[in-house]
Amino acid sequence: MKSISVKLWGLMLGLVFIALALIWCFQIVFLESFYFSIHEKKLLKEGANLVEMIKDNEEQYTIESKLNELLLKYNARIDLYTSNGVIIYSSESAPKSVGVDKNAFLMEIIENKKAISTFKQTNKGSLLLVGLPVIRENVMTAAVVMTVPVASLKETVDTLKEQFVIISLILISVSSILAYVFSKYFTKPILEINNAAKAMAEGNLSVKVSINTADELGMLAGTINHLSSKLQKIEQLRKELIANVSHEFKTPLSLIKGYAETIRDVESLNVDKRSKQLNIIIEESDKLNDMINEILDLSQIQSEYYKLNMTDFRINETIKAVVNRLNYHSENKKLHIKIDYVDDLWVYADERRIEQVLYNLLNNAINHSKQDYSIFIRTIDIDSKIIVEIEDQGDGIPSEEIPYIWDRFYKSRDASANHKGSGLGLAIVKGIMDAHILNFGVESEIGKGSKFWFEITKSA
Ligand SMILES: Nc1ncnc2c1ncn2[C@@H]1O[C@H](COP(=O)(O)OP(=O)(O)OP(=O)(O)O)[C@@H](O)[C@H]1O
Ligand SMILES: [Mg+2]
């Protein structure tokens, strides 16, 4: 495995070497030729000026001052020749151009009839020779030769080379240190995140990554932490569900087993008792069946892929149907169900699911009402929504319990012994309303009763 530190180190060294190579080229290899060519250009220009002055027959005084200027500025020795090579002027006090064959250079000017330049290496240093012909009406009349000593750059280049070695050493060590620091900075959190993910895969969901940087690694750490808390929550719910389901199943199963055993073992059982016990077995089996159906329903509603079957329907008809379905129970308790609704309201929702909501709420209201009590069902028209209320005069719900009644398997602690619910009804209501993205709630007061309500969207 090639680790990030090795890659980073390679990358940084690569960059350093490119930078050093560029510096080497420009500062050391080409320095001399840059310097010379700049010098050469300048002198060719000065020479051309001088030739113009000669051609224009300027006064001797002007030309002389120009020659003096060149002498001062460049330490240039200037010779003037006729077109056949006879010297006619030579600036005094200028350095002698020892060891240079000026004749050959002059012949070149005469032959080529154009400006030329060359460098000569003598034992006293470099010399730059610039020669220009003076041409009048296509006839060459004279030639100018400028001889300029050029300072050697050898020492400068040597100094630069020494500096270059030092700079290279500093850059390479600094980049190595930086690569090490950076790679530690990057790999440490990555390793930490990797370890956390591994631990999670092995079942330890409570791991947390402690990286608080605001960069992408911090983001990744945040996502891992979020994942761990989500998984923990799911795991917690799963455990609770299994515990609750097994608990709920135990009571009916033990009843069924107990009565079945009695019927098998006790031969003297009279027919009446026997059929009573068989009825209990059937009732408890039905209850188990209902519970399984509710659990399946709930997990279906709560799954992310659950699709609502949205249609337009008359809410009043649905309410009537639910009241009819529960008639048997409400009449048993001699309850008065009072319906007060706005006429002919069309709503848009999943009709079967809304019916389930109404059924669960009305069923609870009936269960928590005493003989001769009243239950009120209302529809209220508000803008684009309709609010459905189901109000009873029952026991009410303690305010500290209200947040939990929507949880699955939640049953009031002091629920009367004869209450045989499984605590899934309101969880199903919540699941259905959440799937519709509609509001719902309860207002309740101990001893006075409860009012459950939910919203539903009007048809367009
Ligand atoms: N109308 C009500 N009056 C008083 N308490 C209520 C009322 N409706 C619900 N509750 C309380 O909320 C709890 C949860 O209700 P939920 O409908 O979810 O379960 P359940 O009625 O016990 O069982 P299930 O509906 O699954 O048969 C109930 O046990 C009860 O304590
Ligand atoms: Mg219920």
C-alpha cells in the first residue's frame, strides 16, 4: 500500500525539483548569454546612431562628443576605417584590444556590408566587437568598429551556484518536513474514521469520531457520527420492538395454551364450560391475528417506500361508515355519538387509511367512555384544510403521558385491567398522518375527557 505520506512527499519533491530546474536554467546556464545579448543589442543601437551622424555629415564637434559619451558609458574603443580598410580615426585613451584580429573582423564588414557583432575571449577577459558599415547611396564609404570590454560573469555564476546548492538543500528538507506534517495532518483523521467504521461494522455502534475541523474530513467525521447515532437508534427501536412484540404475544398464547390443556386433560368438563373455554381460545387467537396485522400495517406505513393511494372522496361518508362499524360497541355502552359536520365536503387523501385513523380514534373514545357518555365528532372547514375532531368525556390523559401515547405499544400505566388494547392504534394514526404530511394532535384533561383532531386536505 502506498500511503498518503509517500505520495505527498513525492509530489512536493517533484514540485521542488521543477522549481530548482527552472532557477538553474535561467540563473546559471543562460545568465551569460542573456547578459551578453542585452549588451550586444544596446551597442548595435548606439553604433547605428553613430553611423547616422556620420552619414548626415554632422559637425566634427558633435561626433566627437558622441564618441566621448560612448567611451564614458561603455569604455568603448572606436575605430573608423575607410571602405578599403585604412584607419582614419581611433579613439584615444581607450583600452587596447590586445589579442584580437581586427583585420579579419573588418574584412567581414566590408564583405557583408551590414552590421555584425562577435565576442572574443582574450587572456584579459571578454571583448565585444561591433562593426557597422557606413553606406551612402548603396556605396560603402566607411566602417565603424567598436570594441567594448565585457565584465566576466564567471564569479557571479560561481556565487550563484553555491547559493543554488544551499537553496536546494533548504527546499528539499523543508518540503520533506512539510510533507511529513501534512500527511500526519491528513492521515491521522482518516485512520481514526477508518477505525470507527470498522468498529461499527463489528457491532460497536456507540463509537464517535472526535474531529472538529471545518474541512471535508470534518464533514466525513460528522457523517460517520450521524450514521452511528442513526444506527444506534434503529438498533434501539429493533430491540424495543422485539421485546414489546414478545411481551404482547405472551398473554394470549399462555391463555390459549392453558385452556387447551384444560380441555385435553380434564375429562369431566361440562359442555357449557368447555365451549366457554374454546371461545376464549378463539378470541385470543383473533387478538393475536389482529395484532400481527397491525404490526405489519405499521411497518408498511413507516417504511420509506410506502405509497399513499390518493383519491377524492366525501369525508362525511367515511365518518358515517366508521360510526356504523363501531355501532355494536357504542350501543353496548349506551353511548351517544353526536355528529356535527359541514355538508358535502370533498377531501383528497388515502381513503382507506383515513378510515383507519377514524376507526382507531373512535375506538379509543368508546373504550375510554363510561356508560351513557357522549362522543362528539365534528368537521371544521378552514381555508384549504378540514379539521376532524373526535371528543369524548372519558378519563382523559395525564399531561406527562401525552408525548408518549403516539409511540407503538404505549399503553397508559394505569390502564384499566379490562382494557385489552395493544398500544398500536395511535402509532398507526401517527404513521398515516405523517405519510400524508398532515397535522394532528390531542387536547386532554384528566376527568373531563380528550379531544383528538387531525387535518385533511380539501379537494382542489
Ligand atoms: N380517548 C382516550 N382517552 C384516554 N386515553 C386515551 C385515549 N386514546 C388513547 N388513550 C391512551 O393512549 C394509549 C395509546 O392508545 P392506542 O390507541 O395507541 O393504544 P390502545 O388503544 O391501548 O391499543 P390499540 O389501539 O392498539 O388496541 C392508550 O393506552 C391510552 O392510555
Ligand atoms: Mg387504541
